Amino acid sequence: MKNTLSTYRTIALETVLAASACVCLGLIIHGTSVLSIYSHKFVFVSDGLTGALTFYTLRRLRSRDTIIFLLVLFLFQALALTRSFMYGWLLMDFMFFFAIPVAVAVLFWSYRKHRHEVKLYDPLILGAFSVAMIAVARMAFLVKMTLEGRTGLWQLYPLSFLNEAVESFLIGAGLGVGLWVIDLPGVKSALHITKGYSSRPAESGLS
């Protein structure tokens, strides 16, 4: 029980610290609007937290635990915040919510291949993955609009695609910087945390 609580405390600490890097980047570029839940720029906070949580739960827990955590967060968002279930946008909300976690999961499996260390160039890779996954979600959204015969701002202003791509890259890169900094030996020593995987000996053969 003690080990379990210690693992969850470590995950919470790592998640908040890694997400903070993403939030700080958002603050530098967009100012305090990233802290307002009513602003679109709040994605630097929400995506930073869900992305960091994905990485560290995958590292210290089981994959199904990560999925459960993310589903609970998504249901909270859909029911209490966006209320997308009321407006018929639940599937689209789902795709955008999971875009960054999927990008992080792809990076995670790559991360496992080089001794569980986040490399200096990984923030750029995560930024690229984030752009790709958000682009997939956006294209699905546009296809849905087209099939329903509706025209929106995304079709009237193509530069919005570029702006969203830049924003997605910054979110992924900012989060990646946070992951990299926390994995530095000096930082881990100062925080008194391990590299991870200690709670999953049964899966050591998959590492």
C-alpha cells in the first residue's frame, strides 16, 4: 500500500512539473490567457496535464491504468466543461482530447527503446507527433462538417490550419522539454524520484 501511494505521489509530481513547462511556454507566447478556462489557449494547461499524465502513468503503471485515467478525465470534460454530449460533438471532442495523449504514447514507446531516457531532441519529435494527431482530428471534423453540408471558419480561413499546427507543435515541444528536464539525473536526484518501471517487474521483458 505504501509503495502504491508513493508511486501515485511521484506520478502527480512529475505530471505537474512536466505540464508546467508547457504552461510556461504558453504564458511566454500568449500571456495569462492560457490560464483562463474560458480561453482556447487553456489547451496549454489541459493538454500539458493530459500529455504528462499519459507519459508517467505509462511509465510507472499499466497501459490499462492510463486508459482508465484518461477516460475519467474525458468524461469529466464532456459532462462538466464542454458538455459536448448535449450538442452531438462527443466523438469530435473525444478525438481532440486524445490527440495529445496518443502523440505522447507514440513517443513513449520510442522512449522505451533507448533505455527509458528522454533525449534532447525528443521535444521536437513530440511536437511533430502532436501536429500530426491534431491534424487528423481536425480533418475528421471538417469531413463531418462537409457531410452535414455546413461551412465553418476553418473552410473560410485556411491560415487557421497553420496557426493550429504551430500551436500544436508548441504544446508538444513544451511538454517534451518538461519530460526531458525531469529525466535529467540531477533533477531526479533533487526530487528523490527513480527513473521508473520499478513497480512493473512482470513487464520487464517488454522494456
